[in-house]
Amino acid sequence: MGDLKEALLEVLDRSRTLGFLGPGPVEDHLHHARAFARALDVSGPPQRVLDLGSGGGVPGLVLAADWPEARFTLLDGSLKRCDFLLEAVEKLGWSDRVTVLCGRAEDLGHELMLRASFDLVVARSFAAPAVTAECAACFMEPGAMLVVSEPPEDLAGDRWNPQGLAELGLGPARILNEAPRLAVMELVEICPERFPRRVGVPSKRPLF
């Protein structure tokens, strides 16, 4: 385990050097990523996890280290970040269970092999709430959880509109105020086939 943690720290340090992670000690990013796991009120780890907008590999790579039996998909729209993620997965020896997908969630969310096939979706700094919800819900199977990083300040809890979430099949958001702040939602009904809308539309015409 010590060798794995050292390798993971090296990978995240390189991610920060490349500008894919924010400033601050790498250990802080580890702590932030592991909060996603603590947010889940489940008896065991998930089976299939999607890191939406994986970027520098947080929280996806950290959770993959902590859940060695789970299969992960790291999705990002940047070729440079995807190249980094591919190198990181190879360095960590996870090529058999961690997949990197380069593309837009609005497009990939309509792929039959990906749609409604994950029991956990995580997102850190992906997009505004309405865009994140629309891009995430299509990948989730009923009963799956969505965990999203929230701004550190309290914004009066109005970022996740219940009616807009329900249109996507998501239940109301539960906000965890312990640092780091997280929003947790469950997919209670399968996401309608019309979502996500084509690239750019979720941000230009958000559901809420």
C-alpha cells in the first residue's frame, strides 16, 4: 500500500505541475477526493464509477486506489488531460480496470455501452449544477448516486432545483456541509432519452 500511495502522490504532483490540479499540497487533494467516498451511505464500494470531467485525476484516481475491485471510467473533453490520464493509469498498473474516454459527455451519454451503466458518478469542478446534472444523469442506472463538489461557501441551498433534477430522473440534492462541501443525489427514475441535449445546449439553456 505504501508503494501505491507513493506512486499516486507522484502522479498527482505531476498533474499539479501540468496545471491540471489546483494549488496547495497534494495531500489536500487526496483528502478532498476521499470525501466523495465518505459521502456515500452504502454498505460496500460501487462496481462501476464514472469520473465526469476527470481532468487531473481527482477524485477518480484516488477513489480507484481505495476501491481496487471497482471499474472506473475517467471522462474528459481535453486531449492533453486525457493523454495525462492514460499515462497515469499505465504508471499505476490499472489499465485492466480503469478506462480513459476523451470526448464530450453530451455525445458519449448517448452511447449504448455507457448509458445507464454506472452506479456512481462523481464530478469536481465540471460545470454549473444544471449542466453537471444533465450530463451525469444519462450515465446512471436507477439507484445510482451522483456526488458533486460544492463551493466552500453556503449559497443558500438554491443551486440544485428539485423540479429540474426530477426532469432528469434525479431525486433532491442532499448537501453535506462538512469540508469539503458536497451535493449527493440519487437517480430514482431512468433518465429520459432526450437527455443530454446536444453539445453546448445544456449550458446555453440550462434546465434550472
